[in-house]
Amino acid sequence: MVRVILHADMDAFYASVEQRDQPELRGKPVIIGAKSPRGVVSAASYEARKFGVHSAMPGFLAHKLCPSGVFLAGDMDKYVGVSRQVAQVFAEFTDAIEPLSLDEAFLDITGSIGLFGSAEAIGRALKRRVREVVDLPVSVGIATSKLVAKMACGRGKPDGLLIVQPGQEADLLAPLAVGELFGIGPKSAEKLQAAGLRTIGDLATAELTRLIPLVGRRARELQALAQGRDERPVVSERQAKSIGEEATFETDVIDRERIVSALSAHADAVAARARRAGLLGRTVVVKAKLGQRRHGGSTPRSAHELFPVHSKQTKLGEPTCSAQAIRQAALSLWDEMRLGEPVRLLGVTLADLSDQASQTKQLDLFARPAAESQNQRLGQALDAIATKFGKRALRFGAEAPEKVTASDRAKLGALEQAPADGKKPPGRPGPG
């Protein structure tokens, strides 16, 4: 039986939600996540995209390209709620769903054809139901593989439905730029283009002996994708690979007390999220984005091309969801990084995740058995207090209010509380 894979992608999701909820914004260039020049665009309406604004673009460049744009901080809680409603709609058509993010997913509808009549009927019904439930547009691509379904979805935007029939996969891909193929990054695309392989069709028909010097051992895999052959299954249950928290400072920071405050705040937030999900992590990663801008060309594609990002990680002795263990590891990593210059963004990530229930721990004859149990109980108690009284009801000493930046407060939810001076708190900053 030929597989039938559907890729659904909400159009300019965050911006579309705001235009839905604020009718006066419809038809205007709405940009989410770059309210300040130091932010980064997380979504742009199609009206804004006409000016060249796109996701991951530095905020200062978005303001330059689209000075008349409506810049909003965004409301992640609202977007998550809408995403859950959309996921419930997807579940009406199949239980084989692989979410990719809040606004897109793969659906294996092979077994649903008999119920709905045809792939086209499913695509149209899904679009109609999404519109009925959340009053938002969704683009749909349908093909025999995940790769081609996703590419078809992108070709049909906005609010489109494009079906690629079996045997027509290569025809859809052939004229597209080689850099658009899944798995080919900017550097590989430059190498291929320099060698005269400018389109996906060129890659599909090239001799392997020509490709291997350019892309190495991935030559066969990339050529198969270029020919429309992709056997990856739709994976219904996807456990998160990592849990991370990061925020951009309003001004560049080098003061150690503020660094400690930010890393501690992120560590606590990561630990709380891990506990809620029933997960433990063995690896801690610290990410720092430098404050001094480097040359990024006339049209930088993302903030990372302008502000170098450094990261360092360490593997813990045992998996944990303890804020104390994550915090200590993060602070040690920061000291080891020795950056020596101000940073504009800091982040902490817990990786190598596993389910708490799956962990069987060997007893250590010389260990203090109560320590980990005490940390677990402390974490659970803090979670309970935060749920009842707010995220900032309790703070560790390193997080005294005067040490926490506005960006930190936004990340932790402290902006829900009025500051002591009675002034209105600033809006939530965009990601860095």
C-alpha cells in the first residue's frame, strides 16, 4: 500500500492569532518577537513578509525593513492554547500524528482514506475544521513521504492545499533551489552551487562520484531525498530531547552577580519543567550570545550571523531534575567559558532526557541516600508553592529582585506582579 502523508502548517501562526483577536490588525504588517531592536522575529504576517521580514531575523533589521510594522511582544500562553485546539482537530482524522512545533505536524492518513474517501477529501475537511474551531488558516501538503508533503505544503502557502501524486515527487522538487532540500545547510548549498549543482534536480541526477567530494558520506542520502525518496515514518510519540530556558538582557551584561542571577533563574525554570514532564536529564548546557556585533554582510539571515554564540556542556554523574544540581553545573560551565566580554543572552538547557519512571538506581554503599530524595521533595514543594502563590513567591538568594533583569523577570513570569515603584512593567521581550 502506498503511504499517504499529510503535512499541516498554520500560516504565520503567532501573527495570524493576533490578527484574529485584534481585527484592526488585519491587512497590516504584524511582527511578533522583535518589539525591541535587541529582540528576534519569531513570526511575521504575510503583509510583513512583503518587506523582507522573516522569522529569526534580528529585531533592528526588521525595524529597518518595515518601519511601519506593528511590533508585538506576543503571548506564548495563548499560542500554546490555540495549538492544543488545532492538535485536537488533527486527531479527528488520524492518531498517527508527529508534532514538529506549535504550528505544524505530520499526519499519516494512509489508514484514513477509506473513512473519508480520498486524500483530497481529508485535506479539505481538515482545513475546514481548523477554520471552524480556531478561525485560522492552515496550509496542507499531501504526498507519499514526509519530505515531499512538507515541500508541497510550503509551495501551497498561504492557506493552500497541494497534493503530489505518486510518481510526481521528483517533478515538484526538481526546479527548486538546492538549498531548500531538507538536510542541506548554507555551507553545503554554497559548495553545491559553486560546483554547478544549483537545483534539487541537478542534485538528483548528478553522478555520486561528483557528489562525494562535496557532501561526503551523505551523498547517497541527499540524492535519494532529491529524487523524492524518503522512508522516514510518522512518529506519533516524540519525547523532548532537551528542555531549555533563555532570555535576552536589555543591556549587555558582564557583572558576575547578574550572570549568576540569570543562570540560577533559568536553572530553576528548567528543573520545574522537567519535574512537570516527569523527566530527568544527564547533560547541562550553557549558551551565551556575545554582545559585540560582528560583520554579518549586507543582509544577515539571522541574529546568530551578527552576534557569535558560545556554548559549553557537561555530563552529570546521574540523571536529575534538581534545580540545585543544574544550577551548580551551569555556574561551573560559565566559569570555564571565560568569555571576558559582555553578553546579550544567556541560556541553560537540560539534555539527554529520560523518564523518571524508567530509572532504576543502583544503591551506593557510601552515598548519603537522603540527599537526592530531599532535593526531589524540595523541588516538589517549590512547584506546589509556585502553583498556588505565583512563580516568584519564593526565590533563592542569588535571585534577589534587584539582581534580576527585566528580561529574566519576563522569562520567569515576574511581570505578572507590579514592581515596587508602582510603574507599569515593560512588555515581554522577544527571544534573543
